[in-house]
Amino acid sequence: MRCIDNIIIPLTVLLPPEILNDGTTIGIREGRRIVGNYYLTIEDLEEGRKFPDSICDVEMPVDIHHVNKETGTGLDNIWTKPYQVPFRCLQPLNIDNLLTAGRCISGSFLAHGSYRVTGNSVPIGEAAGIAAALAVEKGIPTAELDGSEVRDRVDAFRKRCCLKSEDLH
């Protein structure tokens, strides 16, 4: 608890906490998303698009609840090809030094129905953290990062952090 007090107290002195907004309804999969330097679409998923600045490989189909009451309750699944999420989806359009991660990246409603799951949000967040560190290291805003360099750093990080099964014995 003392660790949390050490974090919260200085932050509240600098900026008193305030809830600016929240979701309109709990339990809804849909959330707010940015419009980024690239907008991921259902066509990207159906075509299995690959990108030179990819930071996440996705194999999850589109998994959404029916959007029409006439259809009834349940799920709509749209089967797609494996595709990639480009780093540009993490960069908000016209904002120089901000990155997003997880469910709120730039993409359509249908694309969000695929990339929104934890198994994809984790590597997307990992890439955002690596990109932020790279921007600090280079002394540039995140908007000026080369997405392929971010991808190379992400790949190198993942290779260093992943143990092979023979390393466990």
C-alpha cells in the first residue's frame, strides 16, 4: 500500500484526479477508437494484408454480437485470413507525440471485432512501449518514428524475451 501512496500522492498534487468520461453502458465490447495514420478495415482482414511496419500478427476472426435486433441474439463470425496490424494504427492522425495501444487503435468496427482481444492487445501495447522508448532515445516525437525500425526493435525484443522449450530443461 505504501508504494501506491508514493505514486498517488505526488500525482494528486500535480494533477487532481478527475473522471472526464466513461463508457455509456457496461458490458459492451465496442469502445472508442482513434483515427490514425492508417485505418484498419475489414478488407485488410479479408485479404490477409501484410505491412512493412507490422507490429502484431493476428489470426482471430471477427467476433461481434448481432447488430440488428431482427437477427436475434448471438454472435456473427466473419472468417478472415491472418493479417498484420501496422504501427501507423497506433499513431493518432495529426498528433505528434502520442501512441495508443490495445482496443482503441485505429480501425473500423468490424476490424475491431478481431484485434480487440487480449492476445493481440498485449503485443500492440508492447510495441507502443518500445516505440515510445525509441522516440525518447532518438529525441524525436513518436510521429517521426520509422515504422519499420519500430518493427525491427519489436522483433529483436521478442527474440530476446522468448525462451525455447529446450532452454527450460
